[in-house]
Amino acid sequence: MDRDAYVEKMKAKIDEWNAEIAKQEAKARAAQADMTLKYQEQLEEMKAQRDAFEAKLREARDSNEKAWGDIQDGFEKAWRDMAAAFDSAMKR
């Protein structure tokens, strides 16, 4: 997959994460006071993961073709790690 197509695919995933964050924020507002802190902690973790991935995505988008080939494997690993952490946070 070329860099531009890959970047578009990852931007779509970030949009999904943003939708899930918004959904969780709505749940947090509706939760009882004792659950609000739990939701807030999860939301902060999810946002931090999203922000870190967006930074990696910017790095990939701004790389030249040669550099893209060099960083693609590392980017894939970062993607898998962030996706797993994000999914784990959503399940809690």
C-alpha cells in the first residue's frame, strides 16, 4: 500500500476513534458521580493514544518516499500497539 492510501486509511481510523471518544464522553456525562472519574480516566487515556498516533501519522505523511519505506515497519508496530491499547480502554 502506498503512503497516501495508508495515511487516508489511518485518518479514517482516527475518525472512528473520535466517534468512540464522543460516545464515551456522552456516557460519562450520564454516569453517576462515582463512575464519572472512571470514564474521565479512560477518556484521557484514549485521547492520549489518539494524539500519539496522530503525531506518528503526521510523521508518515510528511516523509519522503524513501523515508516512508524505512519507517513503514515501525509505523505498523506503533499502529498495532495503539489500536490494542485503545480497544482495551474502550472495553473497560
